[in-house]
Amino acid sequence: MSESSIVVEKRAERGKAHARRMRRSGRLPGVIYGEVEQPETVQLDEHQFDLFLKKGHSLVTLKLNGKEQRAVVREVQRHPVTGKVLHVDFMVVRKGHKINMVVPVRLEGTPKGIKEGGRLYELTTDLNINVLPKDIPDEIVINIEYLGLGETIRVKDVELEGVEFLDDPDEVICRIETPKVAEEEEAEEAEMEGEEESAEPEVITARDKEGEEGSSGE
């Protein structure tokens, strides 16, 4: 687990106009949420936060008025077109208290199944975990060198000390298939979805029923 620190300052003003002025000056609006305390509105340096994101760290030490608090990023709001960060929410973590986190998955190694003519299909890029702050991983690294043709790695196959996985144990993280098999499976799934849609019964509401009865009585 790696950790960075960010200096934050109290933010007295609120509103969209104030937030726009802050962003123009290279500052980001943010909120710190605690377990008991009221949420605290803050501002922070945009460049410093960008560097924190690029490092991929999970934990951050927030420095506010000489006081330090360990926290995780709860939510990052971005501009829908430019992707630029607009707002950030932090959640304070407490020593000895587990928290839920979403952690990225990184597949490591070249599967032997690829050398046998297969193709790697990565179906899950992050996992939900419950963990103590001291055990938060920056990423979950899975060695896939041993993976052969037709073999799959599921959530239940991954073990990490101190980490409880919250996703469905049978959820597929990755698999090795020949291109032909994968295409056939995708075609079958699409066909089944089409049959389910065509088989959906017509739903008659009470209003429809009344209308039919009224028509027959005319």
C-alpha cells in the first residue's frame, strides 16, 4: 500500500459561480466526509491532485490547518467531454475499521494459452473489497502465465491476505479461448437475448382492460 499527502484548505463559499472561479485559479472544490463529523467543504490544488491520481495510490493524508487525516477518494466528478476533474469527495478512514473499496485488477504475464493459439478475454477490470486501511492494495495483481486454453480465473480463485472480496465468487475475471469458440458463445448469447425479448408477454393494465370493456359496450 502506497500513500500520498495533499494540502487542503477550508472553503467558506459555496455555489457554482464560486466553484468556477476556483477552477480558473487552479483550485478544486471538495468535501471531506467522516464517520461522525459533519461533511467539511474544502479546496485543494488541482495539479497536486492530478499527480496523486497518476500515482494510483489508494490512501491519502489530508493536511488541514495543521491537522492530518487519512482518507480515501470516495468519488471524483469529471467534465463529460474533457474528462477534467471538477470535484472530489474524500472519506476519512479510522484505524481498525474496515472499509469497502473498488480496486483495479492488473493481469501479469503471458498466458501459455496464447502460445497455443488462444486469445485472452479480460472481463473484469476492478473488484470490490472490504479491508482495513492498512491493508488496502493499490491494485490486485493476478499472475496468468499458467492459464491454458479453455481455462478461466474467477473471483473465488483470487486470494489476498487481509482482503475480503465482495463480488460474486463465480464472476469471471479473465479467460483464454480460441477466437472461434468465443465468437460462437457471443452469437449464442445474442440469440438467447433476442428470443427472451420476443417471448415477453404483453402486459395488460387496468386502464387497457377498462378501455376494451368500454369499446365492446359501444
